[in-house]
Amino acid sequence: MKTALITGVTGQDGAVLAELLLEKGYSVHGLRSYSAVPDTARIEHLDDVVLHYGDMSDGGSLTRLIETIKPDEIYNMAGMSHVHVSFDMPELTADVNGLGPLRILDALRVLDTDKDIKFYQASSSEMFGRSPAPQSEETSFQPCSPYGTAKLHAYWSVRNYRDAHGLFASNGILFNHESAMRGEEFVTRKITKAIGEIEAGQRDKITLGNLDARRDWGHAKDYMAGAHAILQHDKADDFVLASGQSYSVRDFVERAFAVIDIQIEWQGEGVDEVGVNVKTGQTLIDIDPALFRPKEVHELIGDASKAKEILNWSPKISFDKLVEEMVQADRIEGKSPMMRAA
Ligand code: F7E
């Protein structure tokens, strides 16, 4: 039986990956950082995950854990994952997202384990920043957020430890990937959660930032299967995982409302633009410039040809299916207690 250690096991990716690895018969250990408020909701159904306290900013805790568990595979899914927030907490972002993976790599270099532990780093399309789309493994990086620069530090650390010290360390450069477990601070889940609440009469509208930003959105289940495939390859390497299709935030809004049979019409311009329910005239979307980022990545479209060719990986869940699944999941949650009981 293989043993895996997943950092960030309480987040969307950690939880989805933990479930996948348990299904594959792995013994799964998860690193959780201390939080005063319980943060294990996403893995409550996964009794078999062994949880350990530790932190990406605490090298000693990481080293001890690796030494004790002696995993076959380590998946680093931990970190400060919100790009906008990284502008307000650049040092913490650099520490956790940039130096955290380096701490694991260095532990793997110095620890005298009898195993060749494989390491997966959750690299991000945000590292491409303003490099023109489509972006592949050959595209140059132009990160434009503290989040992107910190991820780039980790990406290069993986490559350097692989080349200099012979570690089996691979980067998965993942484009945006979502699910019903996505945090509510990310735009897709923010929209679907609010739609559930609007439908249940608990709120009137959704306030958003840049409607024209374009992202390549896929489903977290497909992308975690890809992360696993990256470590099963016989050689450590770097792979882009993406759908190859991009949609704007505006597109996501339209398709998400369509799931509950509401058609949106856009009226006005710039920060005064609103999205209106065609049937009732009610404003369902407005804009708050405070939600614009100091510097924005305008368009991300991934080219995952290498993963397709070498790993035989390609996403199976379409954008429309993803949107539908997320809206439907939030409809149940968004309904009033009376409707839920019915
Ligand atoms: O923003 C725009 C926003 O926060 C997507 C993380 O998983 O994927 C994610 O990063 C777009 C941006 O994701 C709102 O300006 C408009 O252009 O959902 P997001 P992200 O920044 O792309 C990458 C690959 C990661 O690695 C990250 O960890 O949507 N947008 N209005 C908004 N975004 C948010 N959050 N909230 C809004 O109201």
C-alpha cells in the first residue's frame, strides 16, 4: 500500500485529492495548519485521512512529519490561494507559497529515508501573468501578483532540486479548477452561492469586480487526477493541466443564472454596468471597483498538449457541466430552512 502526505488537505484540492487517493487504496496523511475555527468541513466524510498539525512556515514540523510518515508521495496543496489577498499580505504569501515548498524540498534532500519520496508542487497558471495566451510549459513567465511571484519561486526550486540533487520533484501548472467545494471568496463559487441565496430570497444581487477577465476553468476532480498522474510518470517533469478554453466572468454569470432559468441582460458601461433579469428588470449584478485588483491577469488559456501526449490526461468534465454542478449544489444550501426541511 502506498502512503501519501497531502499538505493543505482541508482545502478544495487537498480534499478532492484525498478522496481520490483513498479510492486508489493509498494510506493518506494530511497536514493541517492550526486554526481557531474548525476548518475540516471538506474532509469530514473521509474518516481514513490521518490528520497532523504542521505549517508550511514551520520547517521543523514539515521535516519531522516526513521523517515519521515516510510517505511515498508528497502533494503540496497548501498555501495562501487568493490572488487579490496576496497584494495585502505579500510577505506571508512569499513565506508560505514560496519558501514553504522549499522547506519540504530541503527536508527531502537532507533526510536519510530509504525511499525516493516523490514530490508534487501545485504550481499555478498565475505564474504566466501577462504572457500572451495560450500558455504552455514553454511560455515565459510574467507574474503580476505577489501570489504569482511566490509560486514562481517554488516552481524554480522544484526544477533546481530536481537537477541539482536528483530529487523526484514535479510541477503541475494548473489553470483555474473549481467544484462545489471551492472557497466562497473565488469568483465562481461567489456567483453560484449568491445565486442560491437570490433564488431562496435571502439576497438581492451579486457585487463583482472585473467582468471581462478571462479564465480557463476546469473541474477540480479532473485536475487532481492529473496531479496523481504526474507523480506516476516514470520521470519527474513539469506539466500544464488546462481545458484549453477560456470564458469571461461575464460568461460564467450568464451560464450560471441560465441554470435557474434567468436570462441576464447587461446595461450601462464601466463601473456603472449592471446585469438585469430580462423578465423582471431586477438588477442582479453590479460592480464595486474595490474588487478590481491592483494588477490583473486578463486572459489565461492553457495548452495541455504535453500532458495529453505523455500522461494521456485530458479533462472530462465540461465547463457547462461544471457550472451546472456548482449552481445545483448551492441551490440546496441556499434554500430557506423551511424549504430544506420539506
Ligand atoms: O478570480 C475576477 C478576478 O479569485 C478569477 C486561484 O485558485 O486560480 C485562482 O486564481 C477572475 C479574476 O481566481 C470578482 O479579477 C471579478 O480575474 O476566482 P478568482 P484567480 O485569481 O484566477 C489560480 C490558477 C490560482 O492558482 C489561485 O490560487 O475573476 N473577478 N469579480 C473576481 N474575483 C473574485 N475573487 N471576486 C470577485 O468578486
